[in-house]
Amino acid sequence: MSQERAILVAYDGSEIARRAVSWAIQLAKALGAKLYVLYVVNVPPEVRAFLTAGTILNEALKSGMKVLEQIKPDLDKEGVRYDLVVEIGDPGEKIVEFADKINADLIVMGHRGLSGIKKLLVGSVCDKVIKCSNRPVLVVK
Ligand SMILES: Nc1ncnc2c1ncn2[C@@H]1O[C@H](COP(=O)(O)OP(=O)(O)O)[C@@H](O)[C@H]1O
Ligand SMILES: [Mg+2]
């Protein structure tokens, strides 16, 4: 039996990322794929060292889940199979790593996100994923 298709959408709570989620939902439905919605709690490396199994880690995971819960109604309404995933670390790196872990057929993300800095063609997280992942990336505007 062939492996189930998987689509990864990166969500940071921004309006553009929400549009990326809408696209990912429609694609998952059309392809019969499972959707993984990933939010990365951006914790700088020097702070990460203190994030041992304690309360701070739990708080970070909880705050991440809150961000993902914003889009739960959209996902439930569309009846698509999905998982909500929170990771902690560098967003670009974690998105690339997680896509490999689930063997994603496609990564969907916004061209910009929360910072919305317009100097570069795309935001820095988007840029890193396009450069570092060898998987197809759909950049939603
Ligand atoms: N912390 C994050 N967790 C998950 N996805 C993210 C995160 N940060 C950014 N993204 C994804 O990358 C896209 C582009 O964001 P980004 O490159 O950070 O641009 P900006 O500099 O405007 O914030 C977002 O629309 C979202 O899909
Ligand atoms: Mg950003």
C-alpha cells in the first residue's frame, strides 16, 4: 500500500499564514492528504538551554497550542484529517526538520508573517525553508 500523503502548513498566527492554512486545507482535501499544522515557539538558543523539563517548557508548549487553537474551527469545519504540532526552537530549522520527519509531500507557508518586514523578497523563516528544504514549498501571498 502506498504511504499516506502528508501536507505541512506552517502557522505563526499572522493573517498571511491563515491564508496559507486555507490553501493547505483545500489541497489536503483534494489530495486526500493528512494535514500537519506546525507552530514553532521561537526561543533563542541561549534561553533554550534553560528550558529543561520544567514549568517554562510546559508554558511554552501551552502558549503554542493556544496559537494553533485559533484555526481549529476552520479545520473542524472542513472535515480534514489533521494534527496540531508545537515545536520549540528556531522556526525555519524546525519546519525543515519536521517536514522530513513526516516525509511531507508539500510545505505550505506565507511569504511573510508576523514581523512583516518588507525589505526582503520573502520573510526570513520562509527564505530559510525554501533554501534548506529539498521538498516542494508553496508560498502563499
Ligand atoms: N514561528 C513560526 N512557526 C510556524 N510557522 C512560521 C513561524 N514563523 C514564520 N512561519 C511561517 O513562515 C511564513 C513567513 O514568515 P516569516 O518568514 O517569519 O516573515 P516575517 O519576517 O514577515 O515574519 C509565515 O506566514 C508562516 O507560514
Ligand atoms: Mg516571522
